[in-house]
Amino acid sequence: MSKYLGVAFASISSGFGEITMLQLTSFFSDSTVSAWSSGTGAAGLLGALSYTALTSLLHVSPRTSILILLFIPVIQAMSYIMVRISGRSINRPDYETVGKII
């Protein structure tokens, strides 16, 4: 039962991450959504292939394979921070700040 719960929480977490990313694309150029969608498609394929290569071809244990691949989320976080700091977002004059709702 706990395995199913873990899969459900991972799926919900992934969905929230995708929604958040799509919301942030409105601050960048028009090609951002197509780049993001291409990246998510490639990530699924490359993630599965890299795990398979580590466990099948190189005979690395599944636990060690996951630990080896943990550098990818760190790189993603660093790249996100660098893009936000660089100020490459586009100013959208047609957007207007909405006041606080109490």
C-alpha cells in the first residue's frame, strides 16, 4: 500500500511542478513553451535510458544508479536560479499587478 501512496504523491508533485513551470513561461519568450515540452519529452526518454544503461550494461545496483543520477535535479535548480538572476524575463506591459485579496 505504501508503494502506491508513494507513486501517487510523486505524480501529484510532478503535476504541480508542471503547472508552476507553465505559469512561469508567461514571463519569457514565446519559444519557452515549445522548448519546455521538448525537454520534458527528452527527459523521459533519456532518464529511462540512462537508468537502464547503468543497471543493465554497467551492472550498477539500482540504489547506486539513483544516487549517481541525483546530480540532475541539482543542475536543474542551479540553472533555474541563474536564469531568474540574469533578468532574461520579458517585461509584459499588458500585465498588471493584482492587489492583495484578504
